[in-house]
Amino acid sequence: MEDQQRYRKQILLKEIGEEGQKKLGASRAVVIGCGALGTVIANSLVRMGAGSIVIVDRDYIETDNLHRQILFDGDDISENLPKAVAAARKLARINPTIRIEPVVADINAGNIEDIVRGADCVIDGTDNFETRFLINDACHRLGIPWIYGGVVSTYGMSFTIIPGETACFRCFMRDAPKPGTSETCDTVGVLATAVSIVASIETTEAVKILSGRQGDLLGKL
């Protein structure tokens, strides 16, 4: 009954309905990176009722994160909390019916498969190409859909990758750009609203997968 009330206006959507909400509630998503993109993605997934969410990030919160990383505040900085832990704590208050697992870890070739194994979808909230290649290769081997997203300055992009059906990340970017050759948020800044737009596109694509509407995916970069 509580779930019916919590998600009532979402269930009314013909694109989701009761069946889609049930599938969403039984799903498991992994969000890798809990910065600007990752906080918006995790926040939306929890509010929309994804049943189990793993949040992976190695970093701690800093003051210049607060203008765009929506789950954090000054108290989290005072407590010196890891991003994944602070996000999980905040999200548990937003929706206590969701299982949220924070993982404070640096993604590498040795742990990536263990982290994403069993996921219905992996969502990219990272800020570097090296980690995205790790995600791509692990998801390709395990047959897990994943959603790439990136934002810098005032623009961004997203692409949903379904192993065996779509191009993979290496299909349109064979190698990571050399250090110093690409713009980054540290060199040119980033607009918070651009982050929210791209993260919302990523989350919408994830919800299509998690609720059984894979045929409605955008199918383009």
C-alpha cells in the first residue's frame, strides 16, 4: 500500500504502469561514480523505486563539489564522509524501502567484474575515460547493459550500450585521449544544469531497461 501511494503518479504513466513499477522494484542498478552525474542519477533512481542500488566512489566530499553534487552538504564535509557513504545515508532517508549499498573503492581491472556482476544495468557517473573502458569491457564480458554519460563546460552526451546489440564504447573511441588533450571540469568548469540534463537522460534510459521497456531506448549518442 505504501509503495502504491509513493509511486502512484509514476504508475499512472502508460510508459511504466504497475507491471513496469514491479520490474523496477525488483531490479539492481550499479552507479559508478558519485559526483555530479552520480548524485543526480542515484537520487532519481531511489525516488523512482529501483529496488537495489550499489553506489561506487573512492573520493571524499570537498567544498567545490557542492554547487552541482546534489546529495551533499556542509555537514558531510565536516564529518569527512566518503561520497558513497554520505549519498547512501541521505538516500536512505529519502526512500527507506530501497536497498542501498555504498562501496568506497577505486575501480580497477581486478574488482570491476565483482562490483557489476548481477546488475541489470550499470550507469556511468565517472569523470575519466580509463574507468569507462573498464566498465565497457566488464559489461561486454558479462552481458550487462550500461549507460555512458559525460559533461564538461556547458555540454554533454550520453549513449546506451547493449552488449551484442549496439556499438560498444570502444567502437567509437578506441583509446583514451592523451592526458592534457581534453577539456575537463578542472580546466574549463562545468554548468550544474548541464549535469542535471545529461544525468536525467542517463537515468531515463536506465529506467527503460529496468522496467522492461528496452525497445524504447534512444539508440543514439
